[in-house]
Amino acid sequence: MLLATLVKSGYPNAVIKDIDPYAQTMRGAAFNVDTDGDVIILGGLGTLTEATDALARLRTRTDCAPIIVLCESELSRQPKPLLAAGAFAVLRKDALSAARLHVAIDHALSACTAPDPATHAYGEFTFVQNGGTAVVEIDGFKCESGFSSGEHAQVFFAEQIATGKRVIIKILTAFQIHNLAAMRAVCARRRWLDHAHTPHMVSRLDTGIAGAFSYVVLEFLACGDLRQRMKTQLESSAILAVMAGLLDALANLHAGGLAHADLKPECIFFRETGTVVLIDFDIATPFGQAVVAVGGTGKPTALGTPNYSSPEQGAGLPVDATTDIYAAGIIFFEMLTGAVPFTGDSPAQIVFHHMHDEIPLLPLPLRHLQPLIDNMLAKNPAERYPSALAARRALQPFLAAFGDSVAL
């Protein structure tokens, strides 16, 4: 499943079929292994004998497509016997980069010489997992330092070995790649995000497998996040500009039928050009589904950040575009006043206040913006702006009042 997603991130129209490397390739040269295919990716091979035997049987076919072998780290260190047995390229399945995989496929499709396995360079990334220390390797990048450690992911500052370019690497540690139910959701999000080319979403530079986990390589956004900017009072024009950029970003995301479901100032970054950039799609959820996880008790728990979660999300109900509009309204209120409108001593208390408390009034000098806040923070989703585009249109007259003076 994840391998198919990695392939489709570079070849979205590819038709992918599974074959069994043990049973089907052992049936002899006469077995039909999709002779109209362009490339075979051969995995599930534990020993050199298994790999060379499978390769030999496939390569006896005169019409056999180029074969890319995915194997364990130890086997990948001795590629020569695999190449001699007919492998076109040899890649590590426990440190598999989509970019590296695409290069191998490109070369196979164009009948070019396969990339030299000796050119691969792997960096080690270390983090705490389940009370122990986990070490994984990632193709083409070396770790600079840890950036953050959370419930869903480990995030690192890293450097691309070939170019020296600084990047962010996020390793999704909430579950392992063998968790098929969780990986289905990850792959569904990733398939859409891989092809959502918009300036308002963080650029995804690479993705792949690191040990038992999935990872993604993201652009490094040196200008920081909204939380940092909110440490000093923002001018009204800058606040409106941030909201406009955020709503533009949400419109792009919602076009794919996904709710971000975890909007907060820490998810809103800036490029040097001033462009607002949305990050962190770890729990982005298809419209009509609930943002929940089932823990050891067997009971569903709502995911998200309570201070910014809509009443329906806090209650574990299905989400849609209006869920993110509510969270954007909370951020809007916080930028204007310096505080979120609803707080509590526990997540349950905060959810209760979201559901039942009146929407606070803005200070008098900002009261002209109250209709925007009231609409975005309506308890009933049906009473909010129906889309990010509708909210953006409602914001435009206030933004236009500042003319060319708006700057981030």
C-alpha cells in the first residue's frame, strides 16, 4: 500500500498490480507476469539465495521488464550478485526514498544505466519510542538536530547530503507501516497532498520509509510561525492579511475534500515573500468522517487541539470545511485580542465551553470585525460561512480598506 503510494507520487497514472515473489515467480518461466508492464519492483526477499533464484526465473523470460529489487539493509550492501542475476537496480526497503525510487524507475523506463548503489548515503535519526531508543536511516539526508517531539511524529532539522540544503524531516511515529488501517488513511492523504501544488501549502520534497515508519521531507521555512509573531501585538492590517492567506490555504485543502482538523498558530508559517504557508496534515480528515482515534480502552477519542477545536470536532462528530473555519475564527480572535475565547482546566472543560458559552465581544476599537467572528464561531456549523472562499469574500472589504499598506 505505502509502496504503491510512493510510486504514484511520481507516476500518478501508473497502474500497479501485486504479484507474489515467492509463489508466482517460482512457477517457472511460462507463468504470465503481466508482460505489458514496464517495470517490476521485487520485494519480500529475505536471503540472497531467494533473491537470485527469483531473479533468475523472471529473467529467463525474453520479454521481462527491468526489475528493481527492494531488500533488507544487509542484502543491499552486496548488490553485485543481485545485479549479476538480472536486477536493474537495488534499493533498501527499510530506507526507501520516493525520490530515489523515481530515479530508478525513470532510468528503467528510458533504458538508461541504473544508478550506482554506491552513491547512496544514509543519515541516522535517533528518537525515543515506547520507552526505548529507536534509530532509523533516511536516504540522502543527515540529521542536524531534533526540532520537536509529539504524539504523532518526531520532527528534525536535517541537511540534504548532496546539496547542503536545510530541510525539515517528519517521521510519523504514531504507528508503524504494518498498521494497515492507519496506513490507508496516511496514504489517502498523501496521494492528494503529493499533487496539491499551491504556494499556501508547505512543499513536500521527498517521502519514504525509515525502518518501521513513514517519513516526509518538507521545505525549511526560516521565517517562523504565527505563534512567534503573536508574541508582539500585530497590526490590524497584518492580522487581516494572515487571515486572507490562511483562508486561501484552506480553500486549496478543502478542494480535495479534506479538513485540516488541527489548525493552530503553530501550523501557520511564512516564507520570505510573506506568503502564508499551512503545515501539519497528520490528522487531515475526509469530509463526513470524525477525527478520532481508538485507544486501549476501545473507546474513540477526539483528536485535535481543544483550544482550537470546533464543538462538533470536540464531540467526535463528522467534520467538513466549516470545522476549519471555526478554528480559523479562534485564531482570528486570538490575533486580535491576545487570548483564545474559550479556556478550561481540562480538554473536557474546554470542549464544554466551545459548545455552550457565548461568543465574547471584541474590544470596542475592533467591534466592526465582530460579524466575521460571530459567523466563523457559530456553534451550529450550518450557521458558519459554508466555505473558506465565502469567508475570504466576507473578509475582503476589511482588507481592502488598508489598500497597499498591508504587509506581513
